[in-house]
Amino acid sequence: MPELPEVASLVEFLKDHAVGRVVARVDVLAISALKTYDPPVHALQGLEIKDVSRHGKFLDLDVDGLHLVVHLARAGWLRWKDEIPKAPMRPGGKNPVALRVHLDDGSGFDLTEAGTKKGLAVHVVHSPQEVEAIRELGPDPLAPEFTPAALYEITKGRRTQIKGLLRSQKIIAGIGNAYSDEVLHAAKISPFKMASTFTEEEIADLHDVIVTTLNDAVKRSKGLAAGDLKSEKKLGLRVHGRTGEACPVCGDTIREVSFADSALQYCPTCQTGGKPLADRRMSRLLK
């Protein structure tokens, strides 16, 4: 799933390639991806892309006062094309393209989604605040107001595991499953540690790791083409998605805890005093 660093890099890429261009045509191939109907998506045609920004993991294209707001969900992506094929596309089947935007110079981009579980969300609105999920977002971890004191207020008295807190978009916007694993590994914190047990000093250290980890990921992605961002993300991750590999810090084996629709990865030596965390799914299989 694209998270804050990848969406931030997509913003910079689109600022360089799409801002100043006029939307010539919009082709909708997966009507299920459209979450709004007024104004219609075709109202974007003939309007100039003025700016591109980010709200958490939402991508926001300001198209002359209308906003094309996109959430890429688990398997969505933006694929840029210097030259859009002129032949019309056919919807359905295994075609992953949900929406295609043609620009006036012949370039454009596809919004795609792989797999059968569809979560890609496309909104055309007058203001991004019309999107409920954006209104409900927590503070952005790279914003100036996200200070150690602000993070301490977020965690104070909250009976929630720190992994879940970092992933919740309503609490902190932009961090997902991958970068929460990376942050907790770098901070040497168990993903099951309760948020309410952190001291102010520990929160200050965690805040520093959050900001550093995200900024480093943004810097690594800076200047990359949209199509290269996914592979860069995978190369830059130290523990997430690396179950069974050696921890790059201590050499211990990276372990996994599986849930119904996701999994987390961690290093026992670095994060849990050498003790493996209980994996409920594996426990059920062994009964």
C-alpha cells in the first residue's frame, strides 16, 4: 500500500509533469472506483491542473478549482505515460486500469488497481474537506505542529498498542503498515507496547524516529519516476515484508505476526528482549 513517502513523491512527480497541463479527457473503466457523482468526473475536461498536494495518504489534484482526490488503497497505483495510447480501452476482464486521464500534450496517467479486492477511491469535489476520510485525518507527522509534545498528548492515557496507534489514520495521518514496522524497529520498541505506558522521554525519542524515518524515505524517492517508487520502497524497508531474513542491525531472524487481513514484522532481539510475540493465527493452526 502506498504510504506517506510514496504519495509525497507522487505529488512532486505530478507537479513537474502535470501542473500547467489541461485535462483533455477522462476515461472511466471501473465505475466502482468513483465515490462521488456531483460534480461528474467529466467536469474536469477542459480545465487546467493548477497544483498537486497530499492529505495523509490521499493524493489531491487541484484542477482549476475542482479537486481530483485519490486514495490508492492496498493495491492501487498511478502509472504515468508520456504518450497515452489513442485506442480506447475496454473495461472489465483482467484490465487493472480503473481511470485514465488524458492531458492536452498527449501525456497522462492511469489509476490502476491489481487483485480482486477493490479499494481504490476517486473523488471529484469542490474541496478536499468534502471527503469524509480527509476530514477525519489526524495530524500529519511531517507538519510543524507534530511536535514531541503533540505526540505525547496523543499517546497519554490511550490503552492501545503502539503499532495500531501509528497505523490509525484518525490518530496520525500517513503512516501505514510498512512504515509503522520500520519506525518501531528503528526505535527498538515492541509493536505490542501499550501507548499509555510511554514516558515523555520515550515519546520524544519515538517522535524523532518517526520524522527521521519518513523524511529519509521521502528523500530516497525524490526525483524518481512514478513507476520506480514501488521498487524503491521495497529496497528501503529493513524489516517490513522481510520475514525469515536476517535483521540488518543484529542478525537475528525477522519474525511475523499475522492478522486477518495484514501482518507485522519485527526483530525479537532489537524490539522484544529476544522473546517471540504470540502469533494467534499460527497458534490456532497448531491446536
